Amino acid sequence: MASKTSREIIRDGLWTNNPALVQVLGLCPLLAVTSTVVNAIGLGLATLMVLMGSNLAVSLIRNFVGESVRLPAFVMIIASFVTCAELLMQAFTYELYQILGIFIPLIVTNCAILGRADAFASKTSPGPALLDGVMMGLGFLVVLVLLGGMRELIGQGTLFVDMNLLLGPAAADWVIRPFDSYPDVLFMVLPPGAFVGLGLLIALKNGIDNHLEARRKLAEPTPSASGSKRVRVTGHVS
């Protein structure tokens, strides 16, 4: 495969080929746990860790694994890193781990992770593979946080509630309540609100892309008419 530059890898992960907004992969946990920002950050960090580790490991073994066992080997690698992430969350953020529940082990089946391992990491050297894992993980994390913030703010009228579950007692007072006597909007906290919120984010990205493309076309020079026509003049010209 043609090698990508670091700039292209970064742009792909964060914007051009974002796993949530463009590839539309890994939507099950994304839609299920993003009712608050802290849940989104917890799942996003776990996914980022798994993407980094699995991409690097797959790249390191790419020349030693046969075609017949390639996918099972990738799944075993991903499962190993998911287990590590699960044990770390149990040790340091147990209450958040209980809230996220089954969606931490389900990272094993996240198509975004297996897709990057098969489509990119297995075909390139460790450095670009690790960078791809970091950028794809960050792109996924940013979408999780944006969706979680939108749903928490509209649904409950708060931001950063229960951040102490992730960062300890020092973050207990980080809660932001921009509205007084805010009536909760239950719709945004429930699954239908997650679909609406994600649809708005995808529409926003597509709108920005269309606007940038229109500006690029306007900035391009207008092509001149090809060739020149000879005008034949008859008679006397004074």
C-alpha cells in the first residue's frame, strides 16, 4: 500500500476518516454510554489504549502471521489489550467501570479497532501504525466527549458531573450548571437522543466539509479558453 505521511494520518484520524463520523463504526458503545461526559471520557480512553496497543502489536507481527490465522490473531491481540484496560479500570476507577459495564469488554468487537488492524497496521511499519492508533483513538474520543457533553447539557442542564469517578475527589467540584431551575429533557438522556445527537454531529461535519470544498473551488483560477482563434481580416485597414 502507498505509505501515508504523518500529516495525512493525523488528518484522517481526527477528521477525514474519523471512525465515528465518517466510517460510522463502533456506534453501539458510542450511543449507549454517552449520557454524560465522564462516561464518554472513560470509554474513549479505554478505546484509545486498545487502539494504540493493538495497532503496534499487529504491525510488529505482520511478517510472522500467515493469512489463514491473521484475523484470529488480531482478535486475540485486541482481546488481550481490552483485558488490560478492564483490569486497570477495576483497579483505579471501579465505580466508573461498573457504570460502563459490558461496554468495556465489548471493545473487543469494535469494528473500528479490528478494521484499523486489518486495513492499516498489518500493512505498515510500527511507527505509522502507532500514530494511526493514536489519531483514530483521539478522533473517536473527541466525538464521544462532544456527544456526551451535548446530551448531558441538554438532558440534565449540567456538564462534568461525577468527574470524581475518573479523576478522584479533586474533581468533585467541577460540575458546571449554566442554567437555574433547568427542566430535565429526558429525551436526550435516552437512546433516541443519542441517535439525534450523533446525526447532528455528522450533519455538522458534512456541512463544514461542503463549505470548505465550495471555498476551495471558488479560490481556484478559472481555466482560460484552450488555444487562440485567428481572426481573418480582409480589406484595407488604415
